[in-house]
Amino acid sequence: MKKLIFILAAILSFNVQAQSSQKAEKLLNEVSSKVKSYDNMVIEFKYALENTAENVNQEARGDVSIDGEKYVLNLMGTTQMFDGEKIYTIIPEDEEINISSYVEEDNNNITPSKMFSFYEDGYNYEMDITQNIKGREIQYVKLTPKDTKAEIKNILLGIDKETKHIYNLIQTQDNGTKITITVKSFKTDQPLAKNLFTFDEDRYSDYYINRID
């Protein structure tokens, strides 16, 4: 009898997990489909990094403009731009620019334009808690890397159930570091400058340019 109860409990638990995974996948697909319907996106966000063990706390505001694969990201006084082929990291404080080719197969080269679809490969997901944040119903989806050696322990993706837009992302790493990105403003289909994603080397004649490859 005890064995039968254990088997039934295991089956029930498996079914619940499977249903949770299916619901999470459906919601993530809705988010991805919504994002792909826009011509471009202009996002303002808050970035926070916390590591209690190391007594490290950082907060900053940033913004990113995204058009397809191209993007311009401004964060902590640094600008990073991707024109579809090269990544340009502009550091005014050091008067330095690093230029490198984007390699799609390189897992360390996930661009901001992938932030709404990165979970499509390499993660298991399940529904997590729902929170009411300033009148918005935010459904969290928990993502766990399939790679057991990954530095990321898990990611909580907060999704506005009404708009199907991402509200925030909470990444917890094995070393205890927690990175939270919270969307403060989300605008779509904006009139972007034609040269926004074009690197003009003449503007940086006083900078040291480091061509990595």
C-alpha cells in the first residue's frame, strides 16, 4: 500500500510539473511573438547587482534601442553598439573603443536583442509565483539551465500578464551574485535616426581603438 501511494504521488507530481512547464512555455512563446511583431524597441531600465557575501551593491540606470539584431546600449557610462556584424564598446572615461566580431555560436556573446528569446534554448522552465506590483499582475517564470555546470543557478522572468511584456529579470548565480534588470519604460515602433547603428570612427579621433579581431 505504501509503495502504491508513493507511485501515485510521484505520478501526480510529474503531471503537475509537466503542466507547469507547458503553461510556462505557452506564456514565453506569447512574449516572444509579441516582441517580434515590433519594428523596434526603446527601453529604459534599472540595473542592480547584489552580492551579500562580498558586500557588493551596484545600481545604475540604462537604456537600449533595438532594431532587429542591431542595438545601442548605454550603461554605467559605457556605450555598446552592434551594427549586425561588429560590436563596438565605447568607453569615454578611458577614451578607448574595443571592436570585435559577433560570433553567434559563442554563448558569452548574447546581445541585448536576444534578451526576449535567450530562453528558447538551453533552459528548463516552470511557472513560479504571481505578484501584484503597482496594480500590474506579474507572472514569474523560473528558468533553470540544462547545463549543470552553468554559472547561472536560475533566472526569474517577470511577465506582465496583460501586455505580455517583460517587467523584470532576476538572475541568480552560483556564487551568490544576484542581478536584477527592471524595465522602467518600454516604447515600440519609434522614429529612430538612420545612422543610430552606424559607427563613425571620425568622431573618435582622440580615442585609442583596439581591434580585437
